[in-house]
Amino acid sequence: MGRLLDVARKKNWRQALKEVYGDGAFVDYVVNESRLSLIPVLPLDPSLSILEIGPGFGQMTVELSKRVATLDAIEADLGQARFCKIRAKQEGCHNVQIVAAGEAGILPFGDCSFDGVVMNLVLEWCGIRETDHTHEDVQKQYLSEIERVLVPGGFFFVSTKNRYSLRLLTGGRDEHMSNLPFGSALPRWIGHLLTSGRRPRDIFIPIRIY
């Protein structure tokens, strides 16, 4: 991650991805514009303040920011948060603020701060860094916090992966369950038993990325 950020700052974010990761599936995942197909269905307009939870490497951040007044993003991975900020700045998106926080489901924002919240393919990852609470507890905490930071009548868009996808039902390894075969398609109690103690610990205080 250090090299990626260094190249991104010195050259640009696209060149950094190419130099560090080559032309493989990961880079395609980060830059593929087909992932933006959901944006037209969101009720966005230039007057809104939006929160994006889990922007990753900024796959949606830039396009979201072009359609709203302000975009705040919260990313649990500090390196990804920094890369996302670099990407937004290089794309001329000056209405974007990135905060590195959220591993325990706490949103460092005031009540009724946002007109909308976007959480795309993130809910399944919630709790991956938190060992003091279950995944379900962290997910519930996130949902409670989202309700708190939304203005009355605001919108919440959430999408998540299919627990019973064909890939998992046929024994594919689940990246959300410590690469366990069958993964989240297993009965809950078996999944909890097999992944007990595997989740990594990664604690840091909220950091606003400038």
C-alpha cells in the first residue's frame, strides 16, 4: 500500500494501480465503469449532502461527488482512505471529505447530517476488523448509526452479495468468511464455529484525510 500511495502522489492513481497490480482482475475491479450502473437509480441532486460508507479505492466516489453538493466517505482501511482521497483530488472533486474510521460501526458525524447514505457491497464486510463483537452486532450498529445521521425523509441505499450464490453452494471459497469453502452458505452456527478467532484485529482512531 505504501508504494501504491507513493506512485499515486508522484504520478497519478491510474498509473499507480498499473505499476503495483498490473493489468489483472483487481485493477479491472477498481476501474470498471460497469460498477457505476446503480448511480442513475439513486435520488441524487446538486443540493444534497451524501455519506458513502466503504468507498474502497474510490470506485464510486468520484461519480457520486459530481452529482451532489458534498460527499463524505468513511473507510475502515487507512491506506484505502488515503488512496481514495488522492483519486478524488486528481479527478478535481473538491467536495469530497474522507474519514478513516468505522471498524466498530460508529459513524463520527452528528445527528441528521446527511440527505442520503450509500452502502454498496459493504455490509457483508462490517465487523471484519472487530473481534469484541459479532458481525451481526456490528451490522446492527451500522444500521442504527445510519438512521441517526440521516435527515428525516432521507434515503438509504444498501446492496450486499448473495449468501446462497451458485459459487458458494458448489464449494467456492468465501472471501467474507476467511476464504472458507462454502463460506456464508453454511449454516450460521457452523460458520461461526469454523471462523472463530480468525478475524484480524485492526484498531485506529478516526482520521480525516486531507
